[in-house]
Amino acid sequence: MRTKTYLSTLLGSLLLGVGALLFSSCGKAKPELHIYNWSDYFAEDTIRAFEKQYNCRVVYDVFESNEAMYAKLKAGASGYDVVFPSSYQAYMMHNEGMLETLDHSKIPNIANIDPKFLKIVSLDPSMSYSVPYMSGTTGIAVLADKVGEYEKSWAIYERADIKGRMTLLNDYREVLGAALKTLGYSINTTNPQQVAQAGEVVKKWKANIAKFASDEYKPGIASGEFYVVQGYSGDIMQVMEEAKIEYFLPKEGFSFWADDMVILKDAPNKDLAYQFINYMHDAEVAAANMEFTCYWAPNKAAYEHISEELANDPMIFLSDEQMDKGEQIIPLGAKDQIYMDVWAKVKSEE
């Protein structure tokens, strides 16, 4: 979802690793916290300040999709403490016994969580296994000077005049969900016929796109390589100043989502993991991360610390009318296979 800092993160991890080796040669090694997260998701000083405050070392790995993260963990990857899945993925992981049941006494800052978020958006309103981090929307960004006049609709992907200059996310629930909305269906339908119809819509869109992309769309639209992209609100806001980019929520409907912080059941450093989650919901830390990511951190104590511009941005704080048109992707259990089968056909057919 967010990729531009991957190389810098990797380099930083390598340098930190060298530092840890040097440190261990002359004294006791610092405790380590292993984080598995999307990239471009923390303000610049977030990790450094945490390391200083808790006299520890953070090792930061990134993933580009919930599916990739989940597959890696199920394949036996271990050693991670805090992971940042989207809410529907966290729900699935919890049901499979992968997550720690949270001790709220170790996370006093969860008192800052916005009750509105817990009521409207959260799939875990009691925060029994997850704590919300950020929330946003999935919509469409366009290069206005390249696209010309356009309707704020998913139908923009039917425009053959900009064929090869558009992208859709490489995410079966997001893309099929968009097509379901154009057909007047729920993003979470389990009706096989409705999902199959959505697949036919996506096949038409596929004929006009350059690729399915969950990473390249952000630098691509900023550089002018792509004119229309399906993307995440905060990602788009981060590059709006680099080009004449407009972001809209299609009239047919859209998805809104949340990413959560969870502690894995087999996390090697659970105490430090709790400290990190609590730290992330310090009012000033949460505010700084909101300013950087351009997403909604549902932390009511942070709102007084953000800029007036951010506080009044309708892309971050949606109106009630917008919320009514949005729908959150929820886990479907075994019936998720309906979507996976249709997606496989979409991706394989020319």
C-alpha cells in the first residue's frame, strides 16, 4: 500500500543491525521489537523516538498486501511482535488463534480512541484483539489536465481514450467491490451470481488499464505515467502537491477501511509490543502520524494537536452523507473463495 520508504527502511535496518552487533560486542544487547507493517506509515521520527524512550531497537519489515502478509505468517515466518493488518484480516487472524488477547491495563492510551470510530468502523469495538491505527477510503485519483472533464464514477475505467494510462489495485476485494458497487450490490455480497457479474465488469475495465498495481500507482500518478488510479486516500494526499491530482469518491459507492495494530500469539517481546501500541496512541505521536500519512487516526486526544487544514479536510474526516455511501470490507470466511475464484478468472483471461 505504501512503498517509497522501503529502500530507506531496508538501509536503516541494515545500519541498525551493524550497530546492534557492535553494541553486543561490548555489552548487553538492547531488546528488539520486530514490526511488520505497510511502508510510508509512520512520521519520520516515530521509530527513532520510541527507540530512545524505551532503550530498544526496532526492526521494521514491510508488506504490500494483507494477503502477502498473511501467507508469509502462515508459511511459518516467526519473530514478529506487532503487525498492522487491515481490520478484516485481523478478524480472520483472530478467529484462527493467531493473535494475543489484549490486556488493556498495559495500553492506558486506548482511552483516547474515538468512540465514533468504534461504533461505525471497527470490527473489534471492544478492542479485545486489536487497536485501531489509521482509517481511510479507497477512491479514484485523476490527473485533471490529462483526463479533461469526467464524471465522478467508476465508469471512468470504461474510457478507451486513456487506455493504458489507468491502474486498479491488485486487491481482489477492493476491485471486485468497486464493480459490485457499480452494479448496485454490496461490497460484501456472498451471492455467486452477483460476484460473477462484477467479474465481467472488471474484465471490461482490465482492457483499458496498464496494470493492477498496489505499489506503483502512487509514484506513477505523481510522475504523470498514469492518469487515473484506484488508490487509498492518504497515499494520494501525500503526492497531491507533486502534480495536479484530484481525488474523488465515486457516486456509486466506495470502501472505507481501517488498519489495526495486533500482537501475534507467538510474539517474542510482548511487553515491548504493548509499550509500542500504547506509545502510538499518545496524543502527540498520533497527531504527527496523521499529519504525515494524511489518514484518520481515531484518537480524540490527537485532534487538538493537528493542523487546522488537516482537521477540516473532508478527505480525512468524512461527512455523514459520505459515510452512508461507504462500506467496509468485512471477512467472509469460507465464502471468500467465491471472490478468489472470480478474481483468478479475471487475472488469467486475456
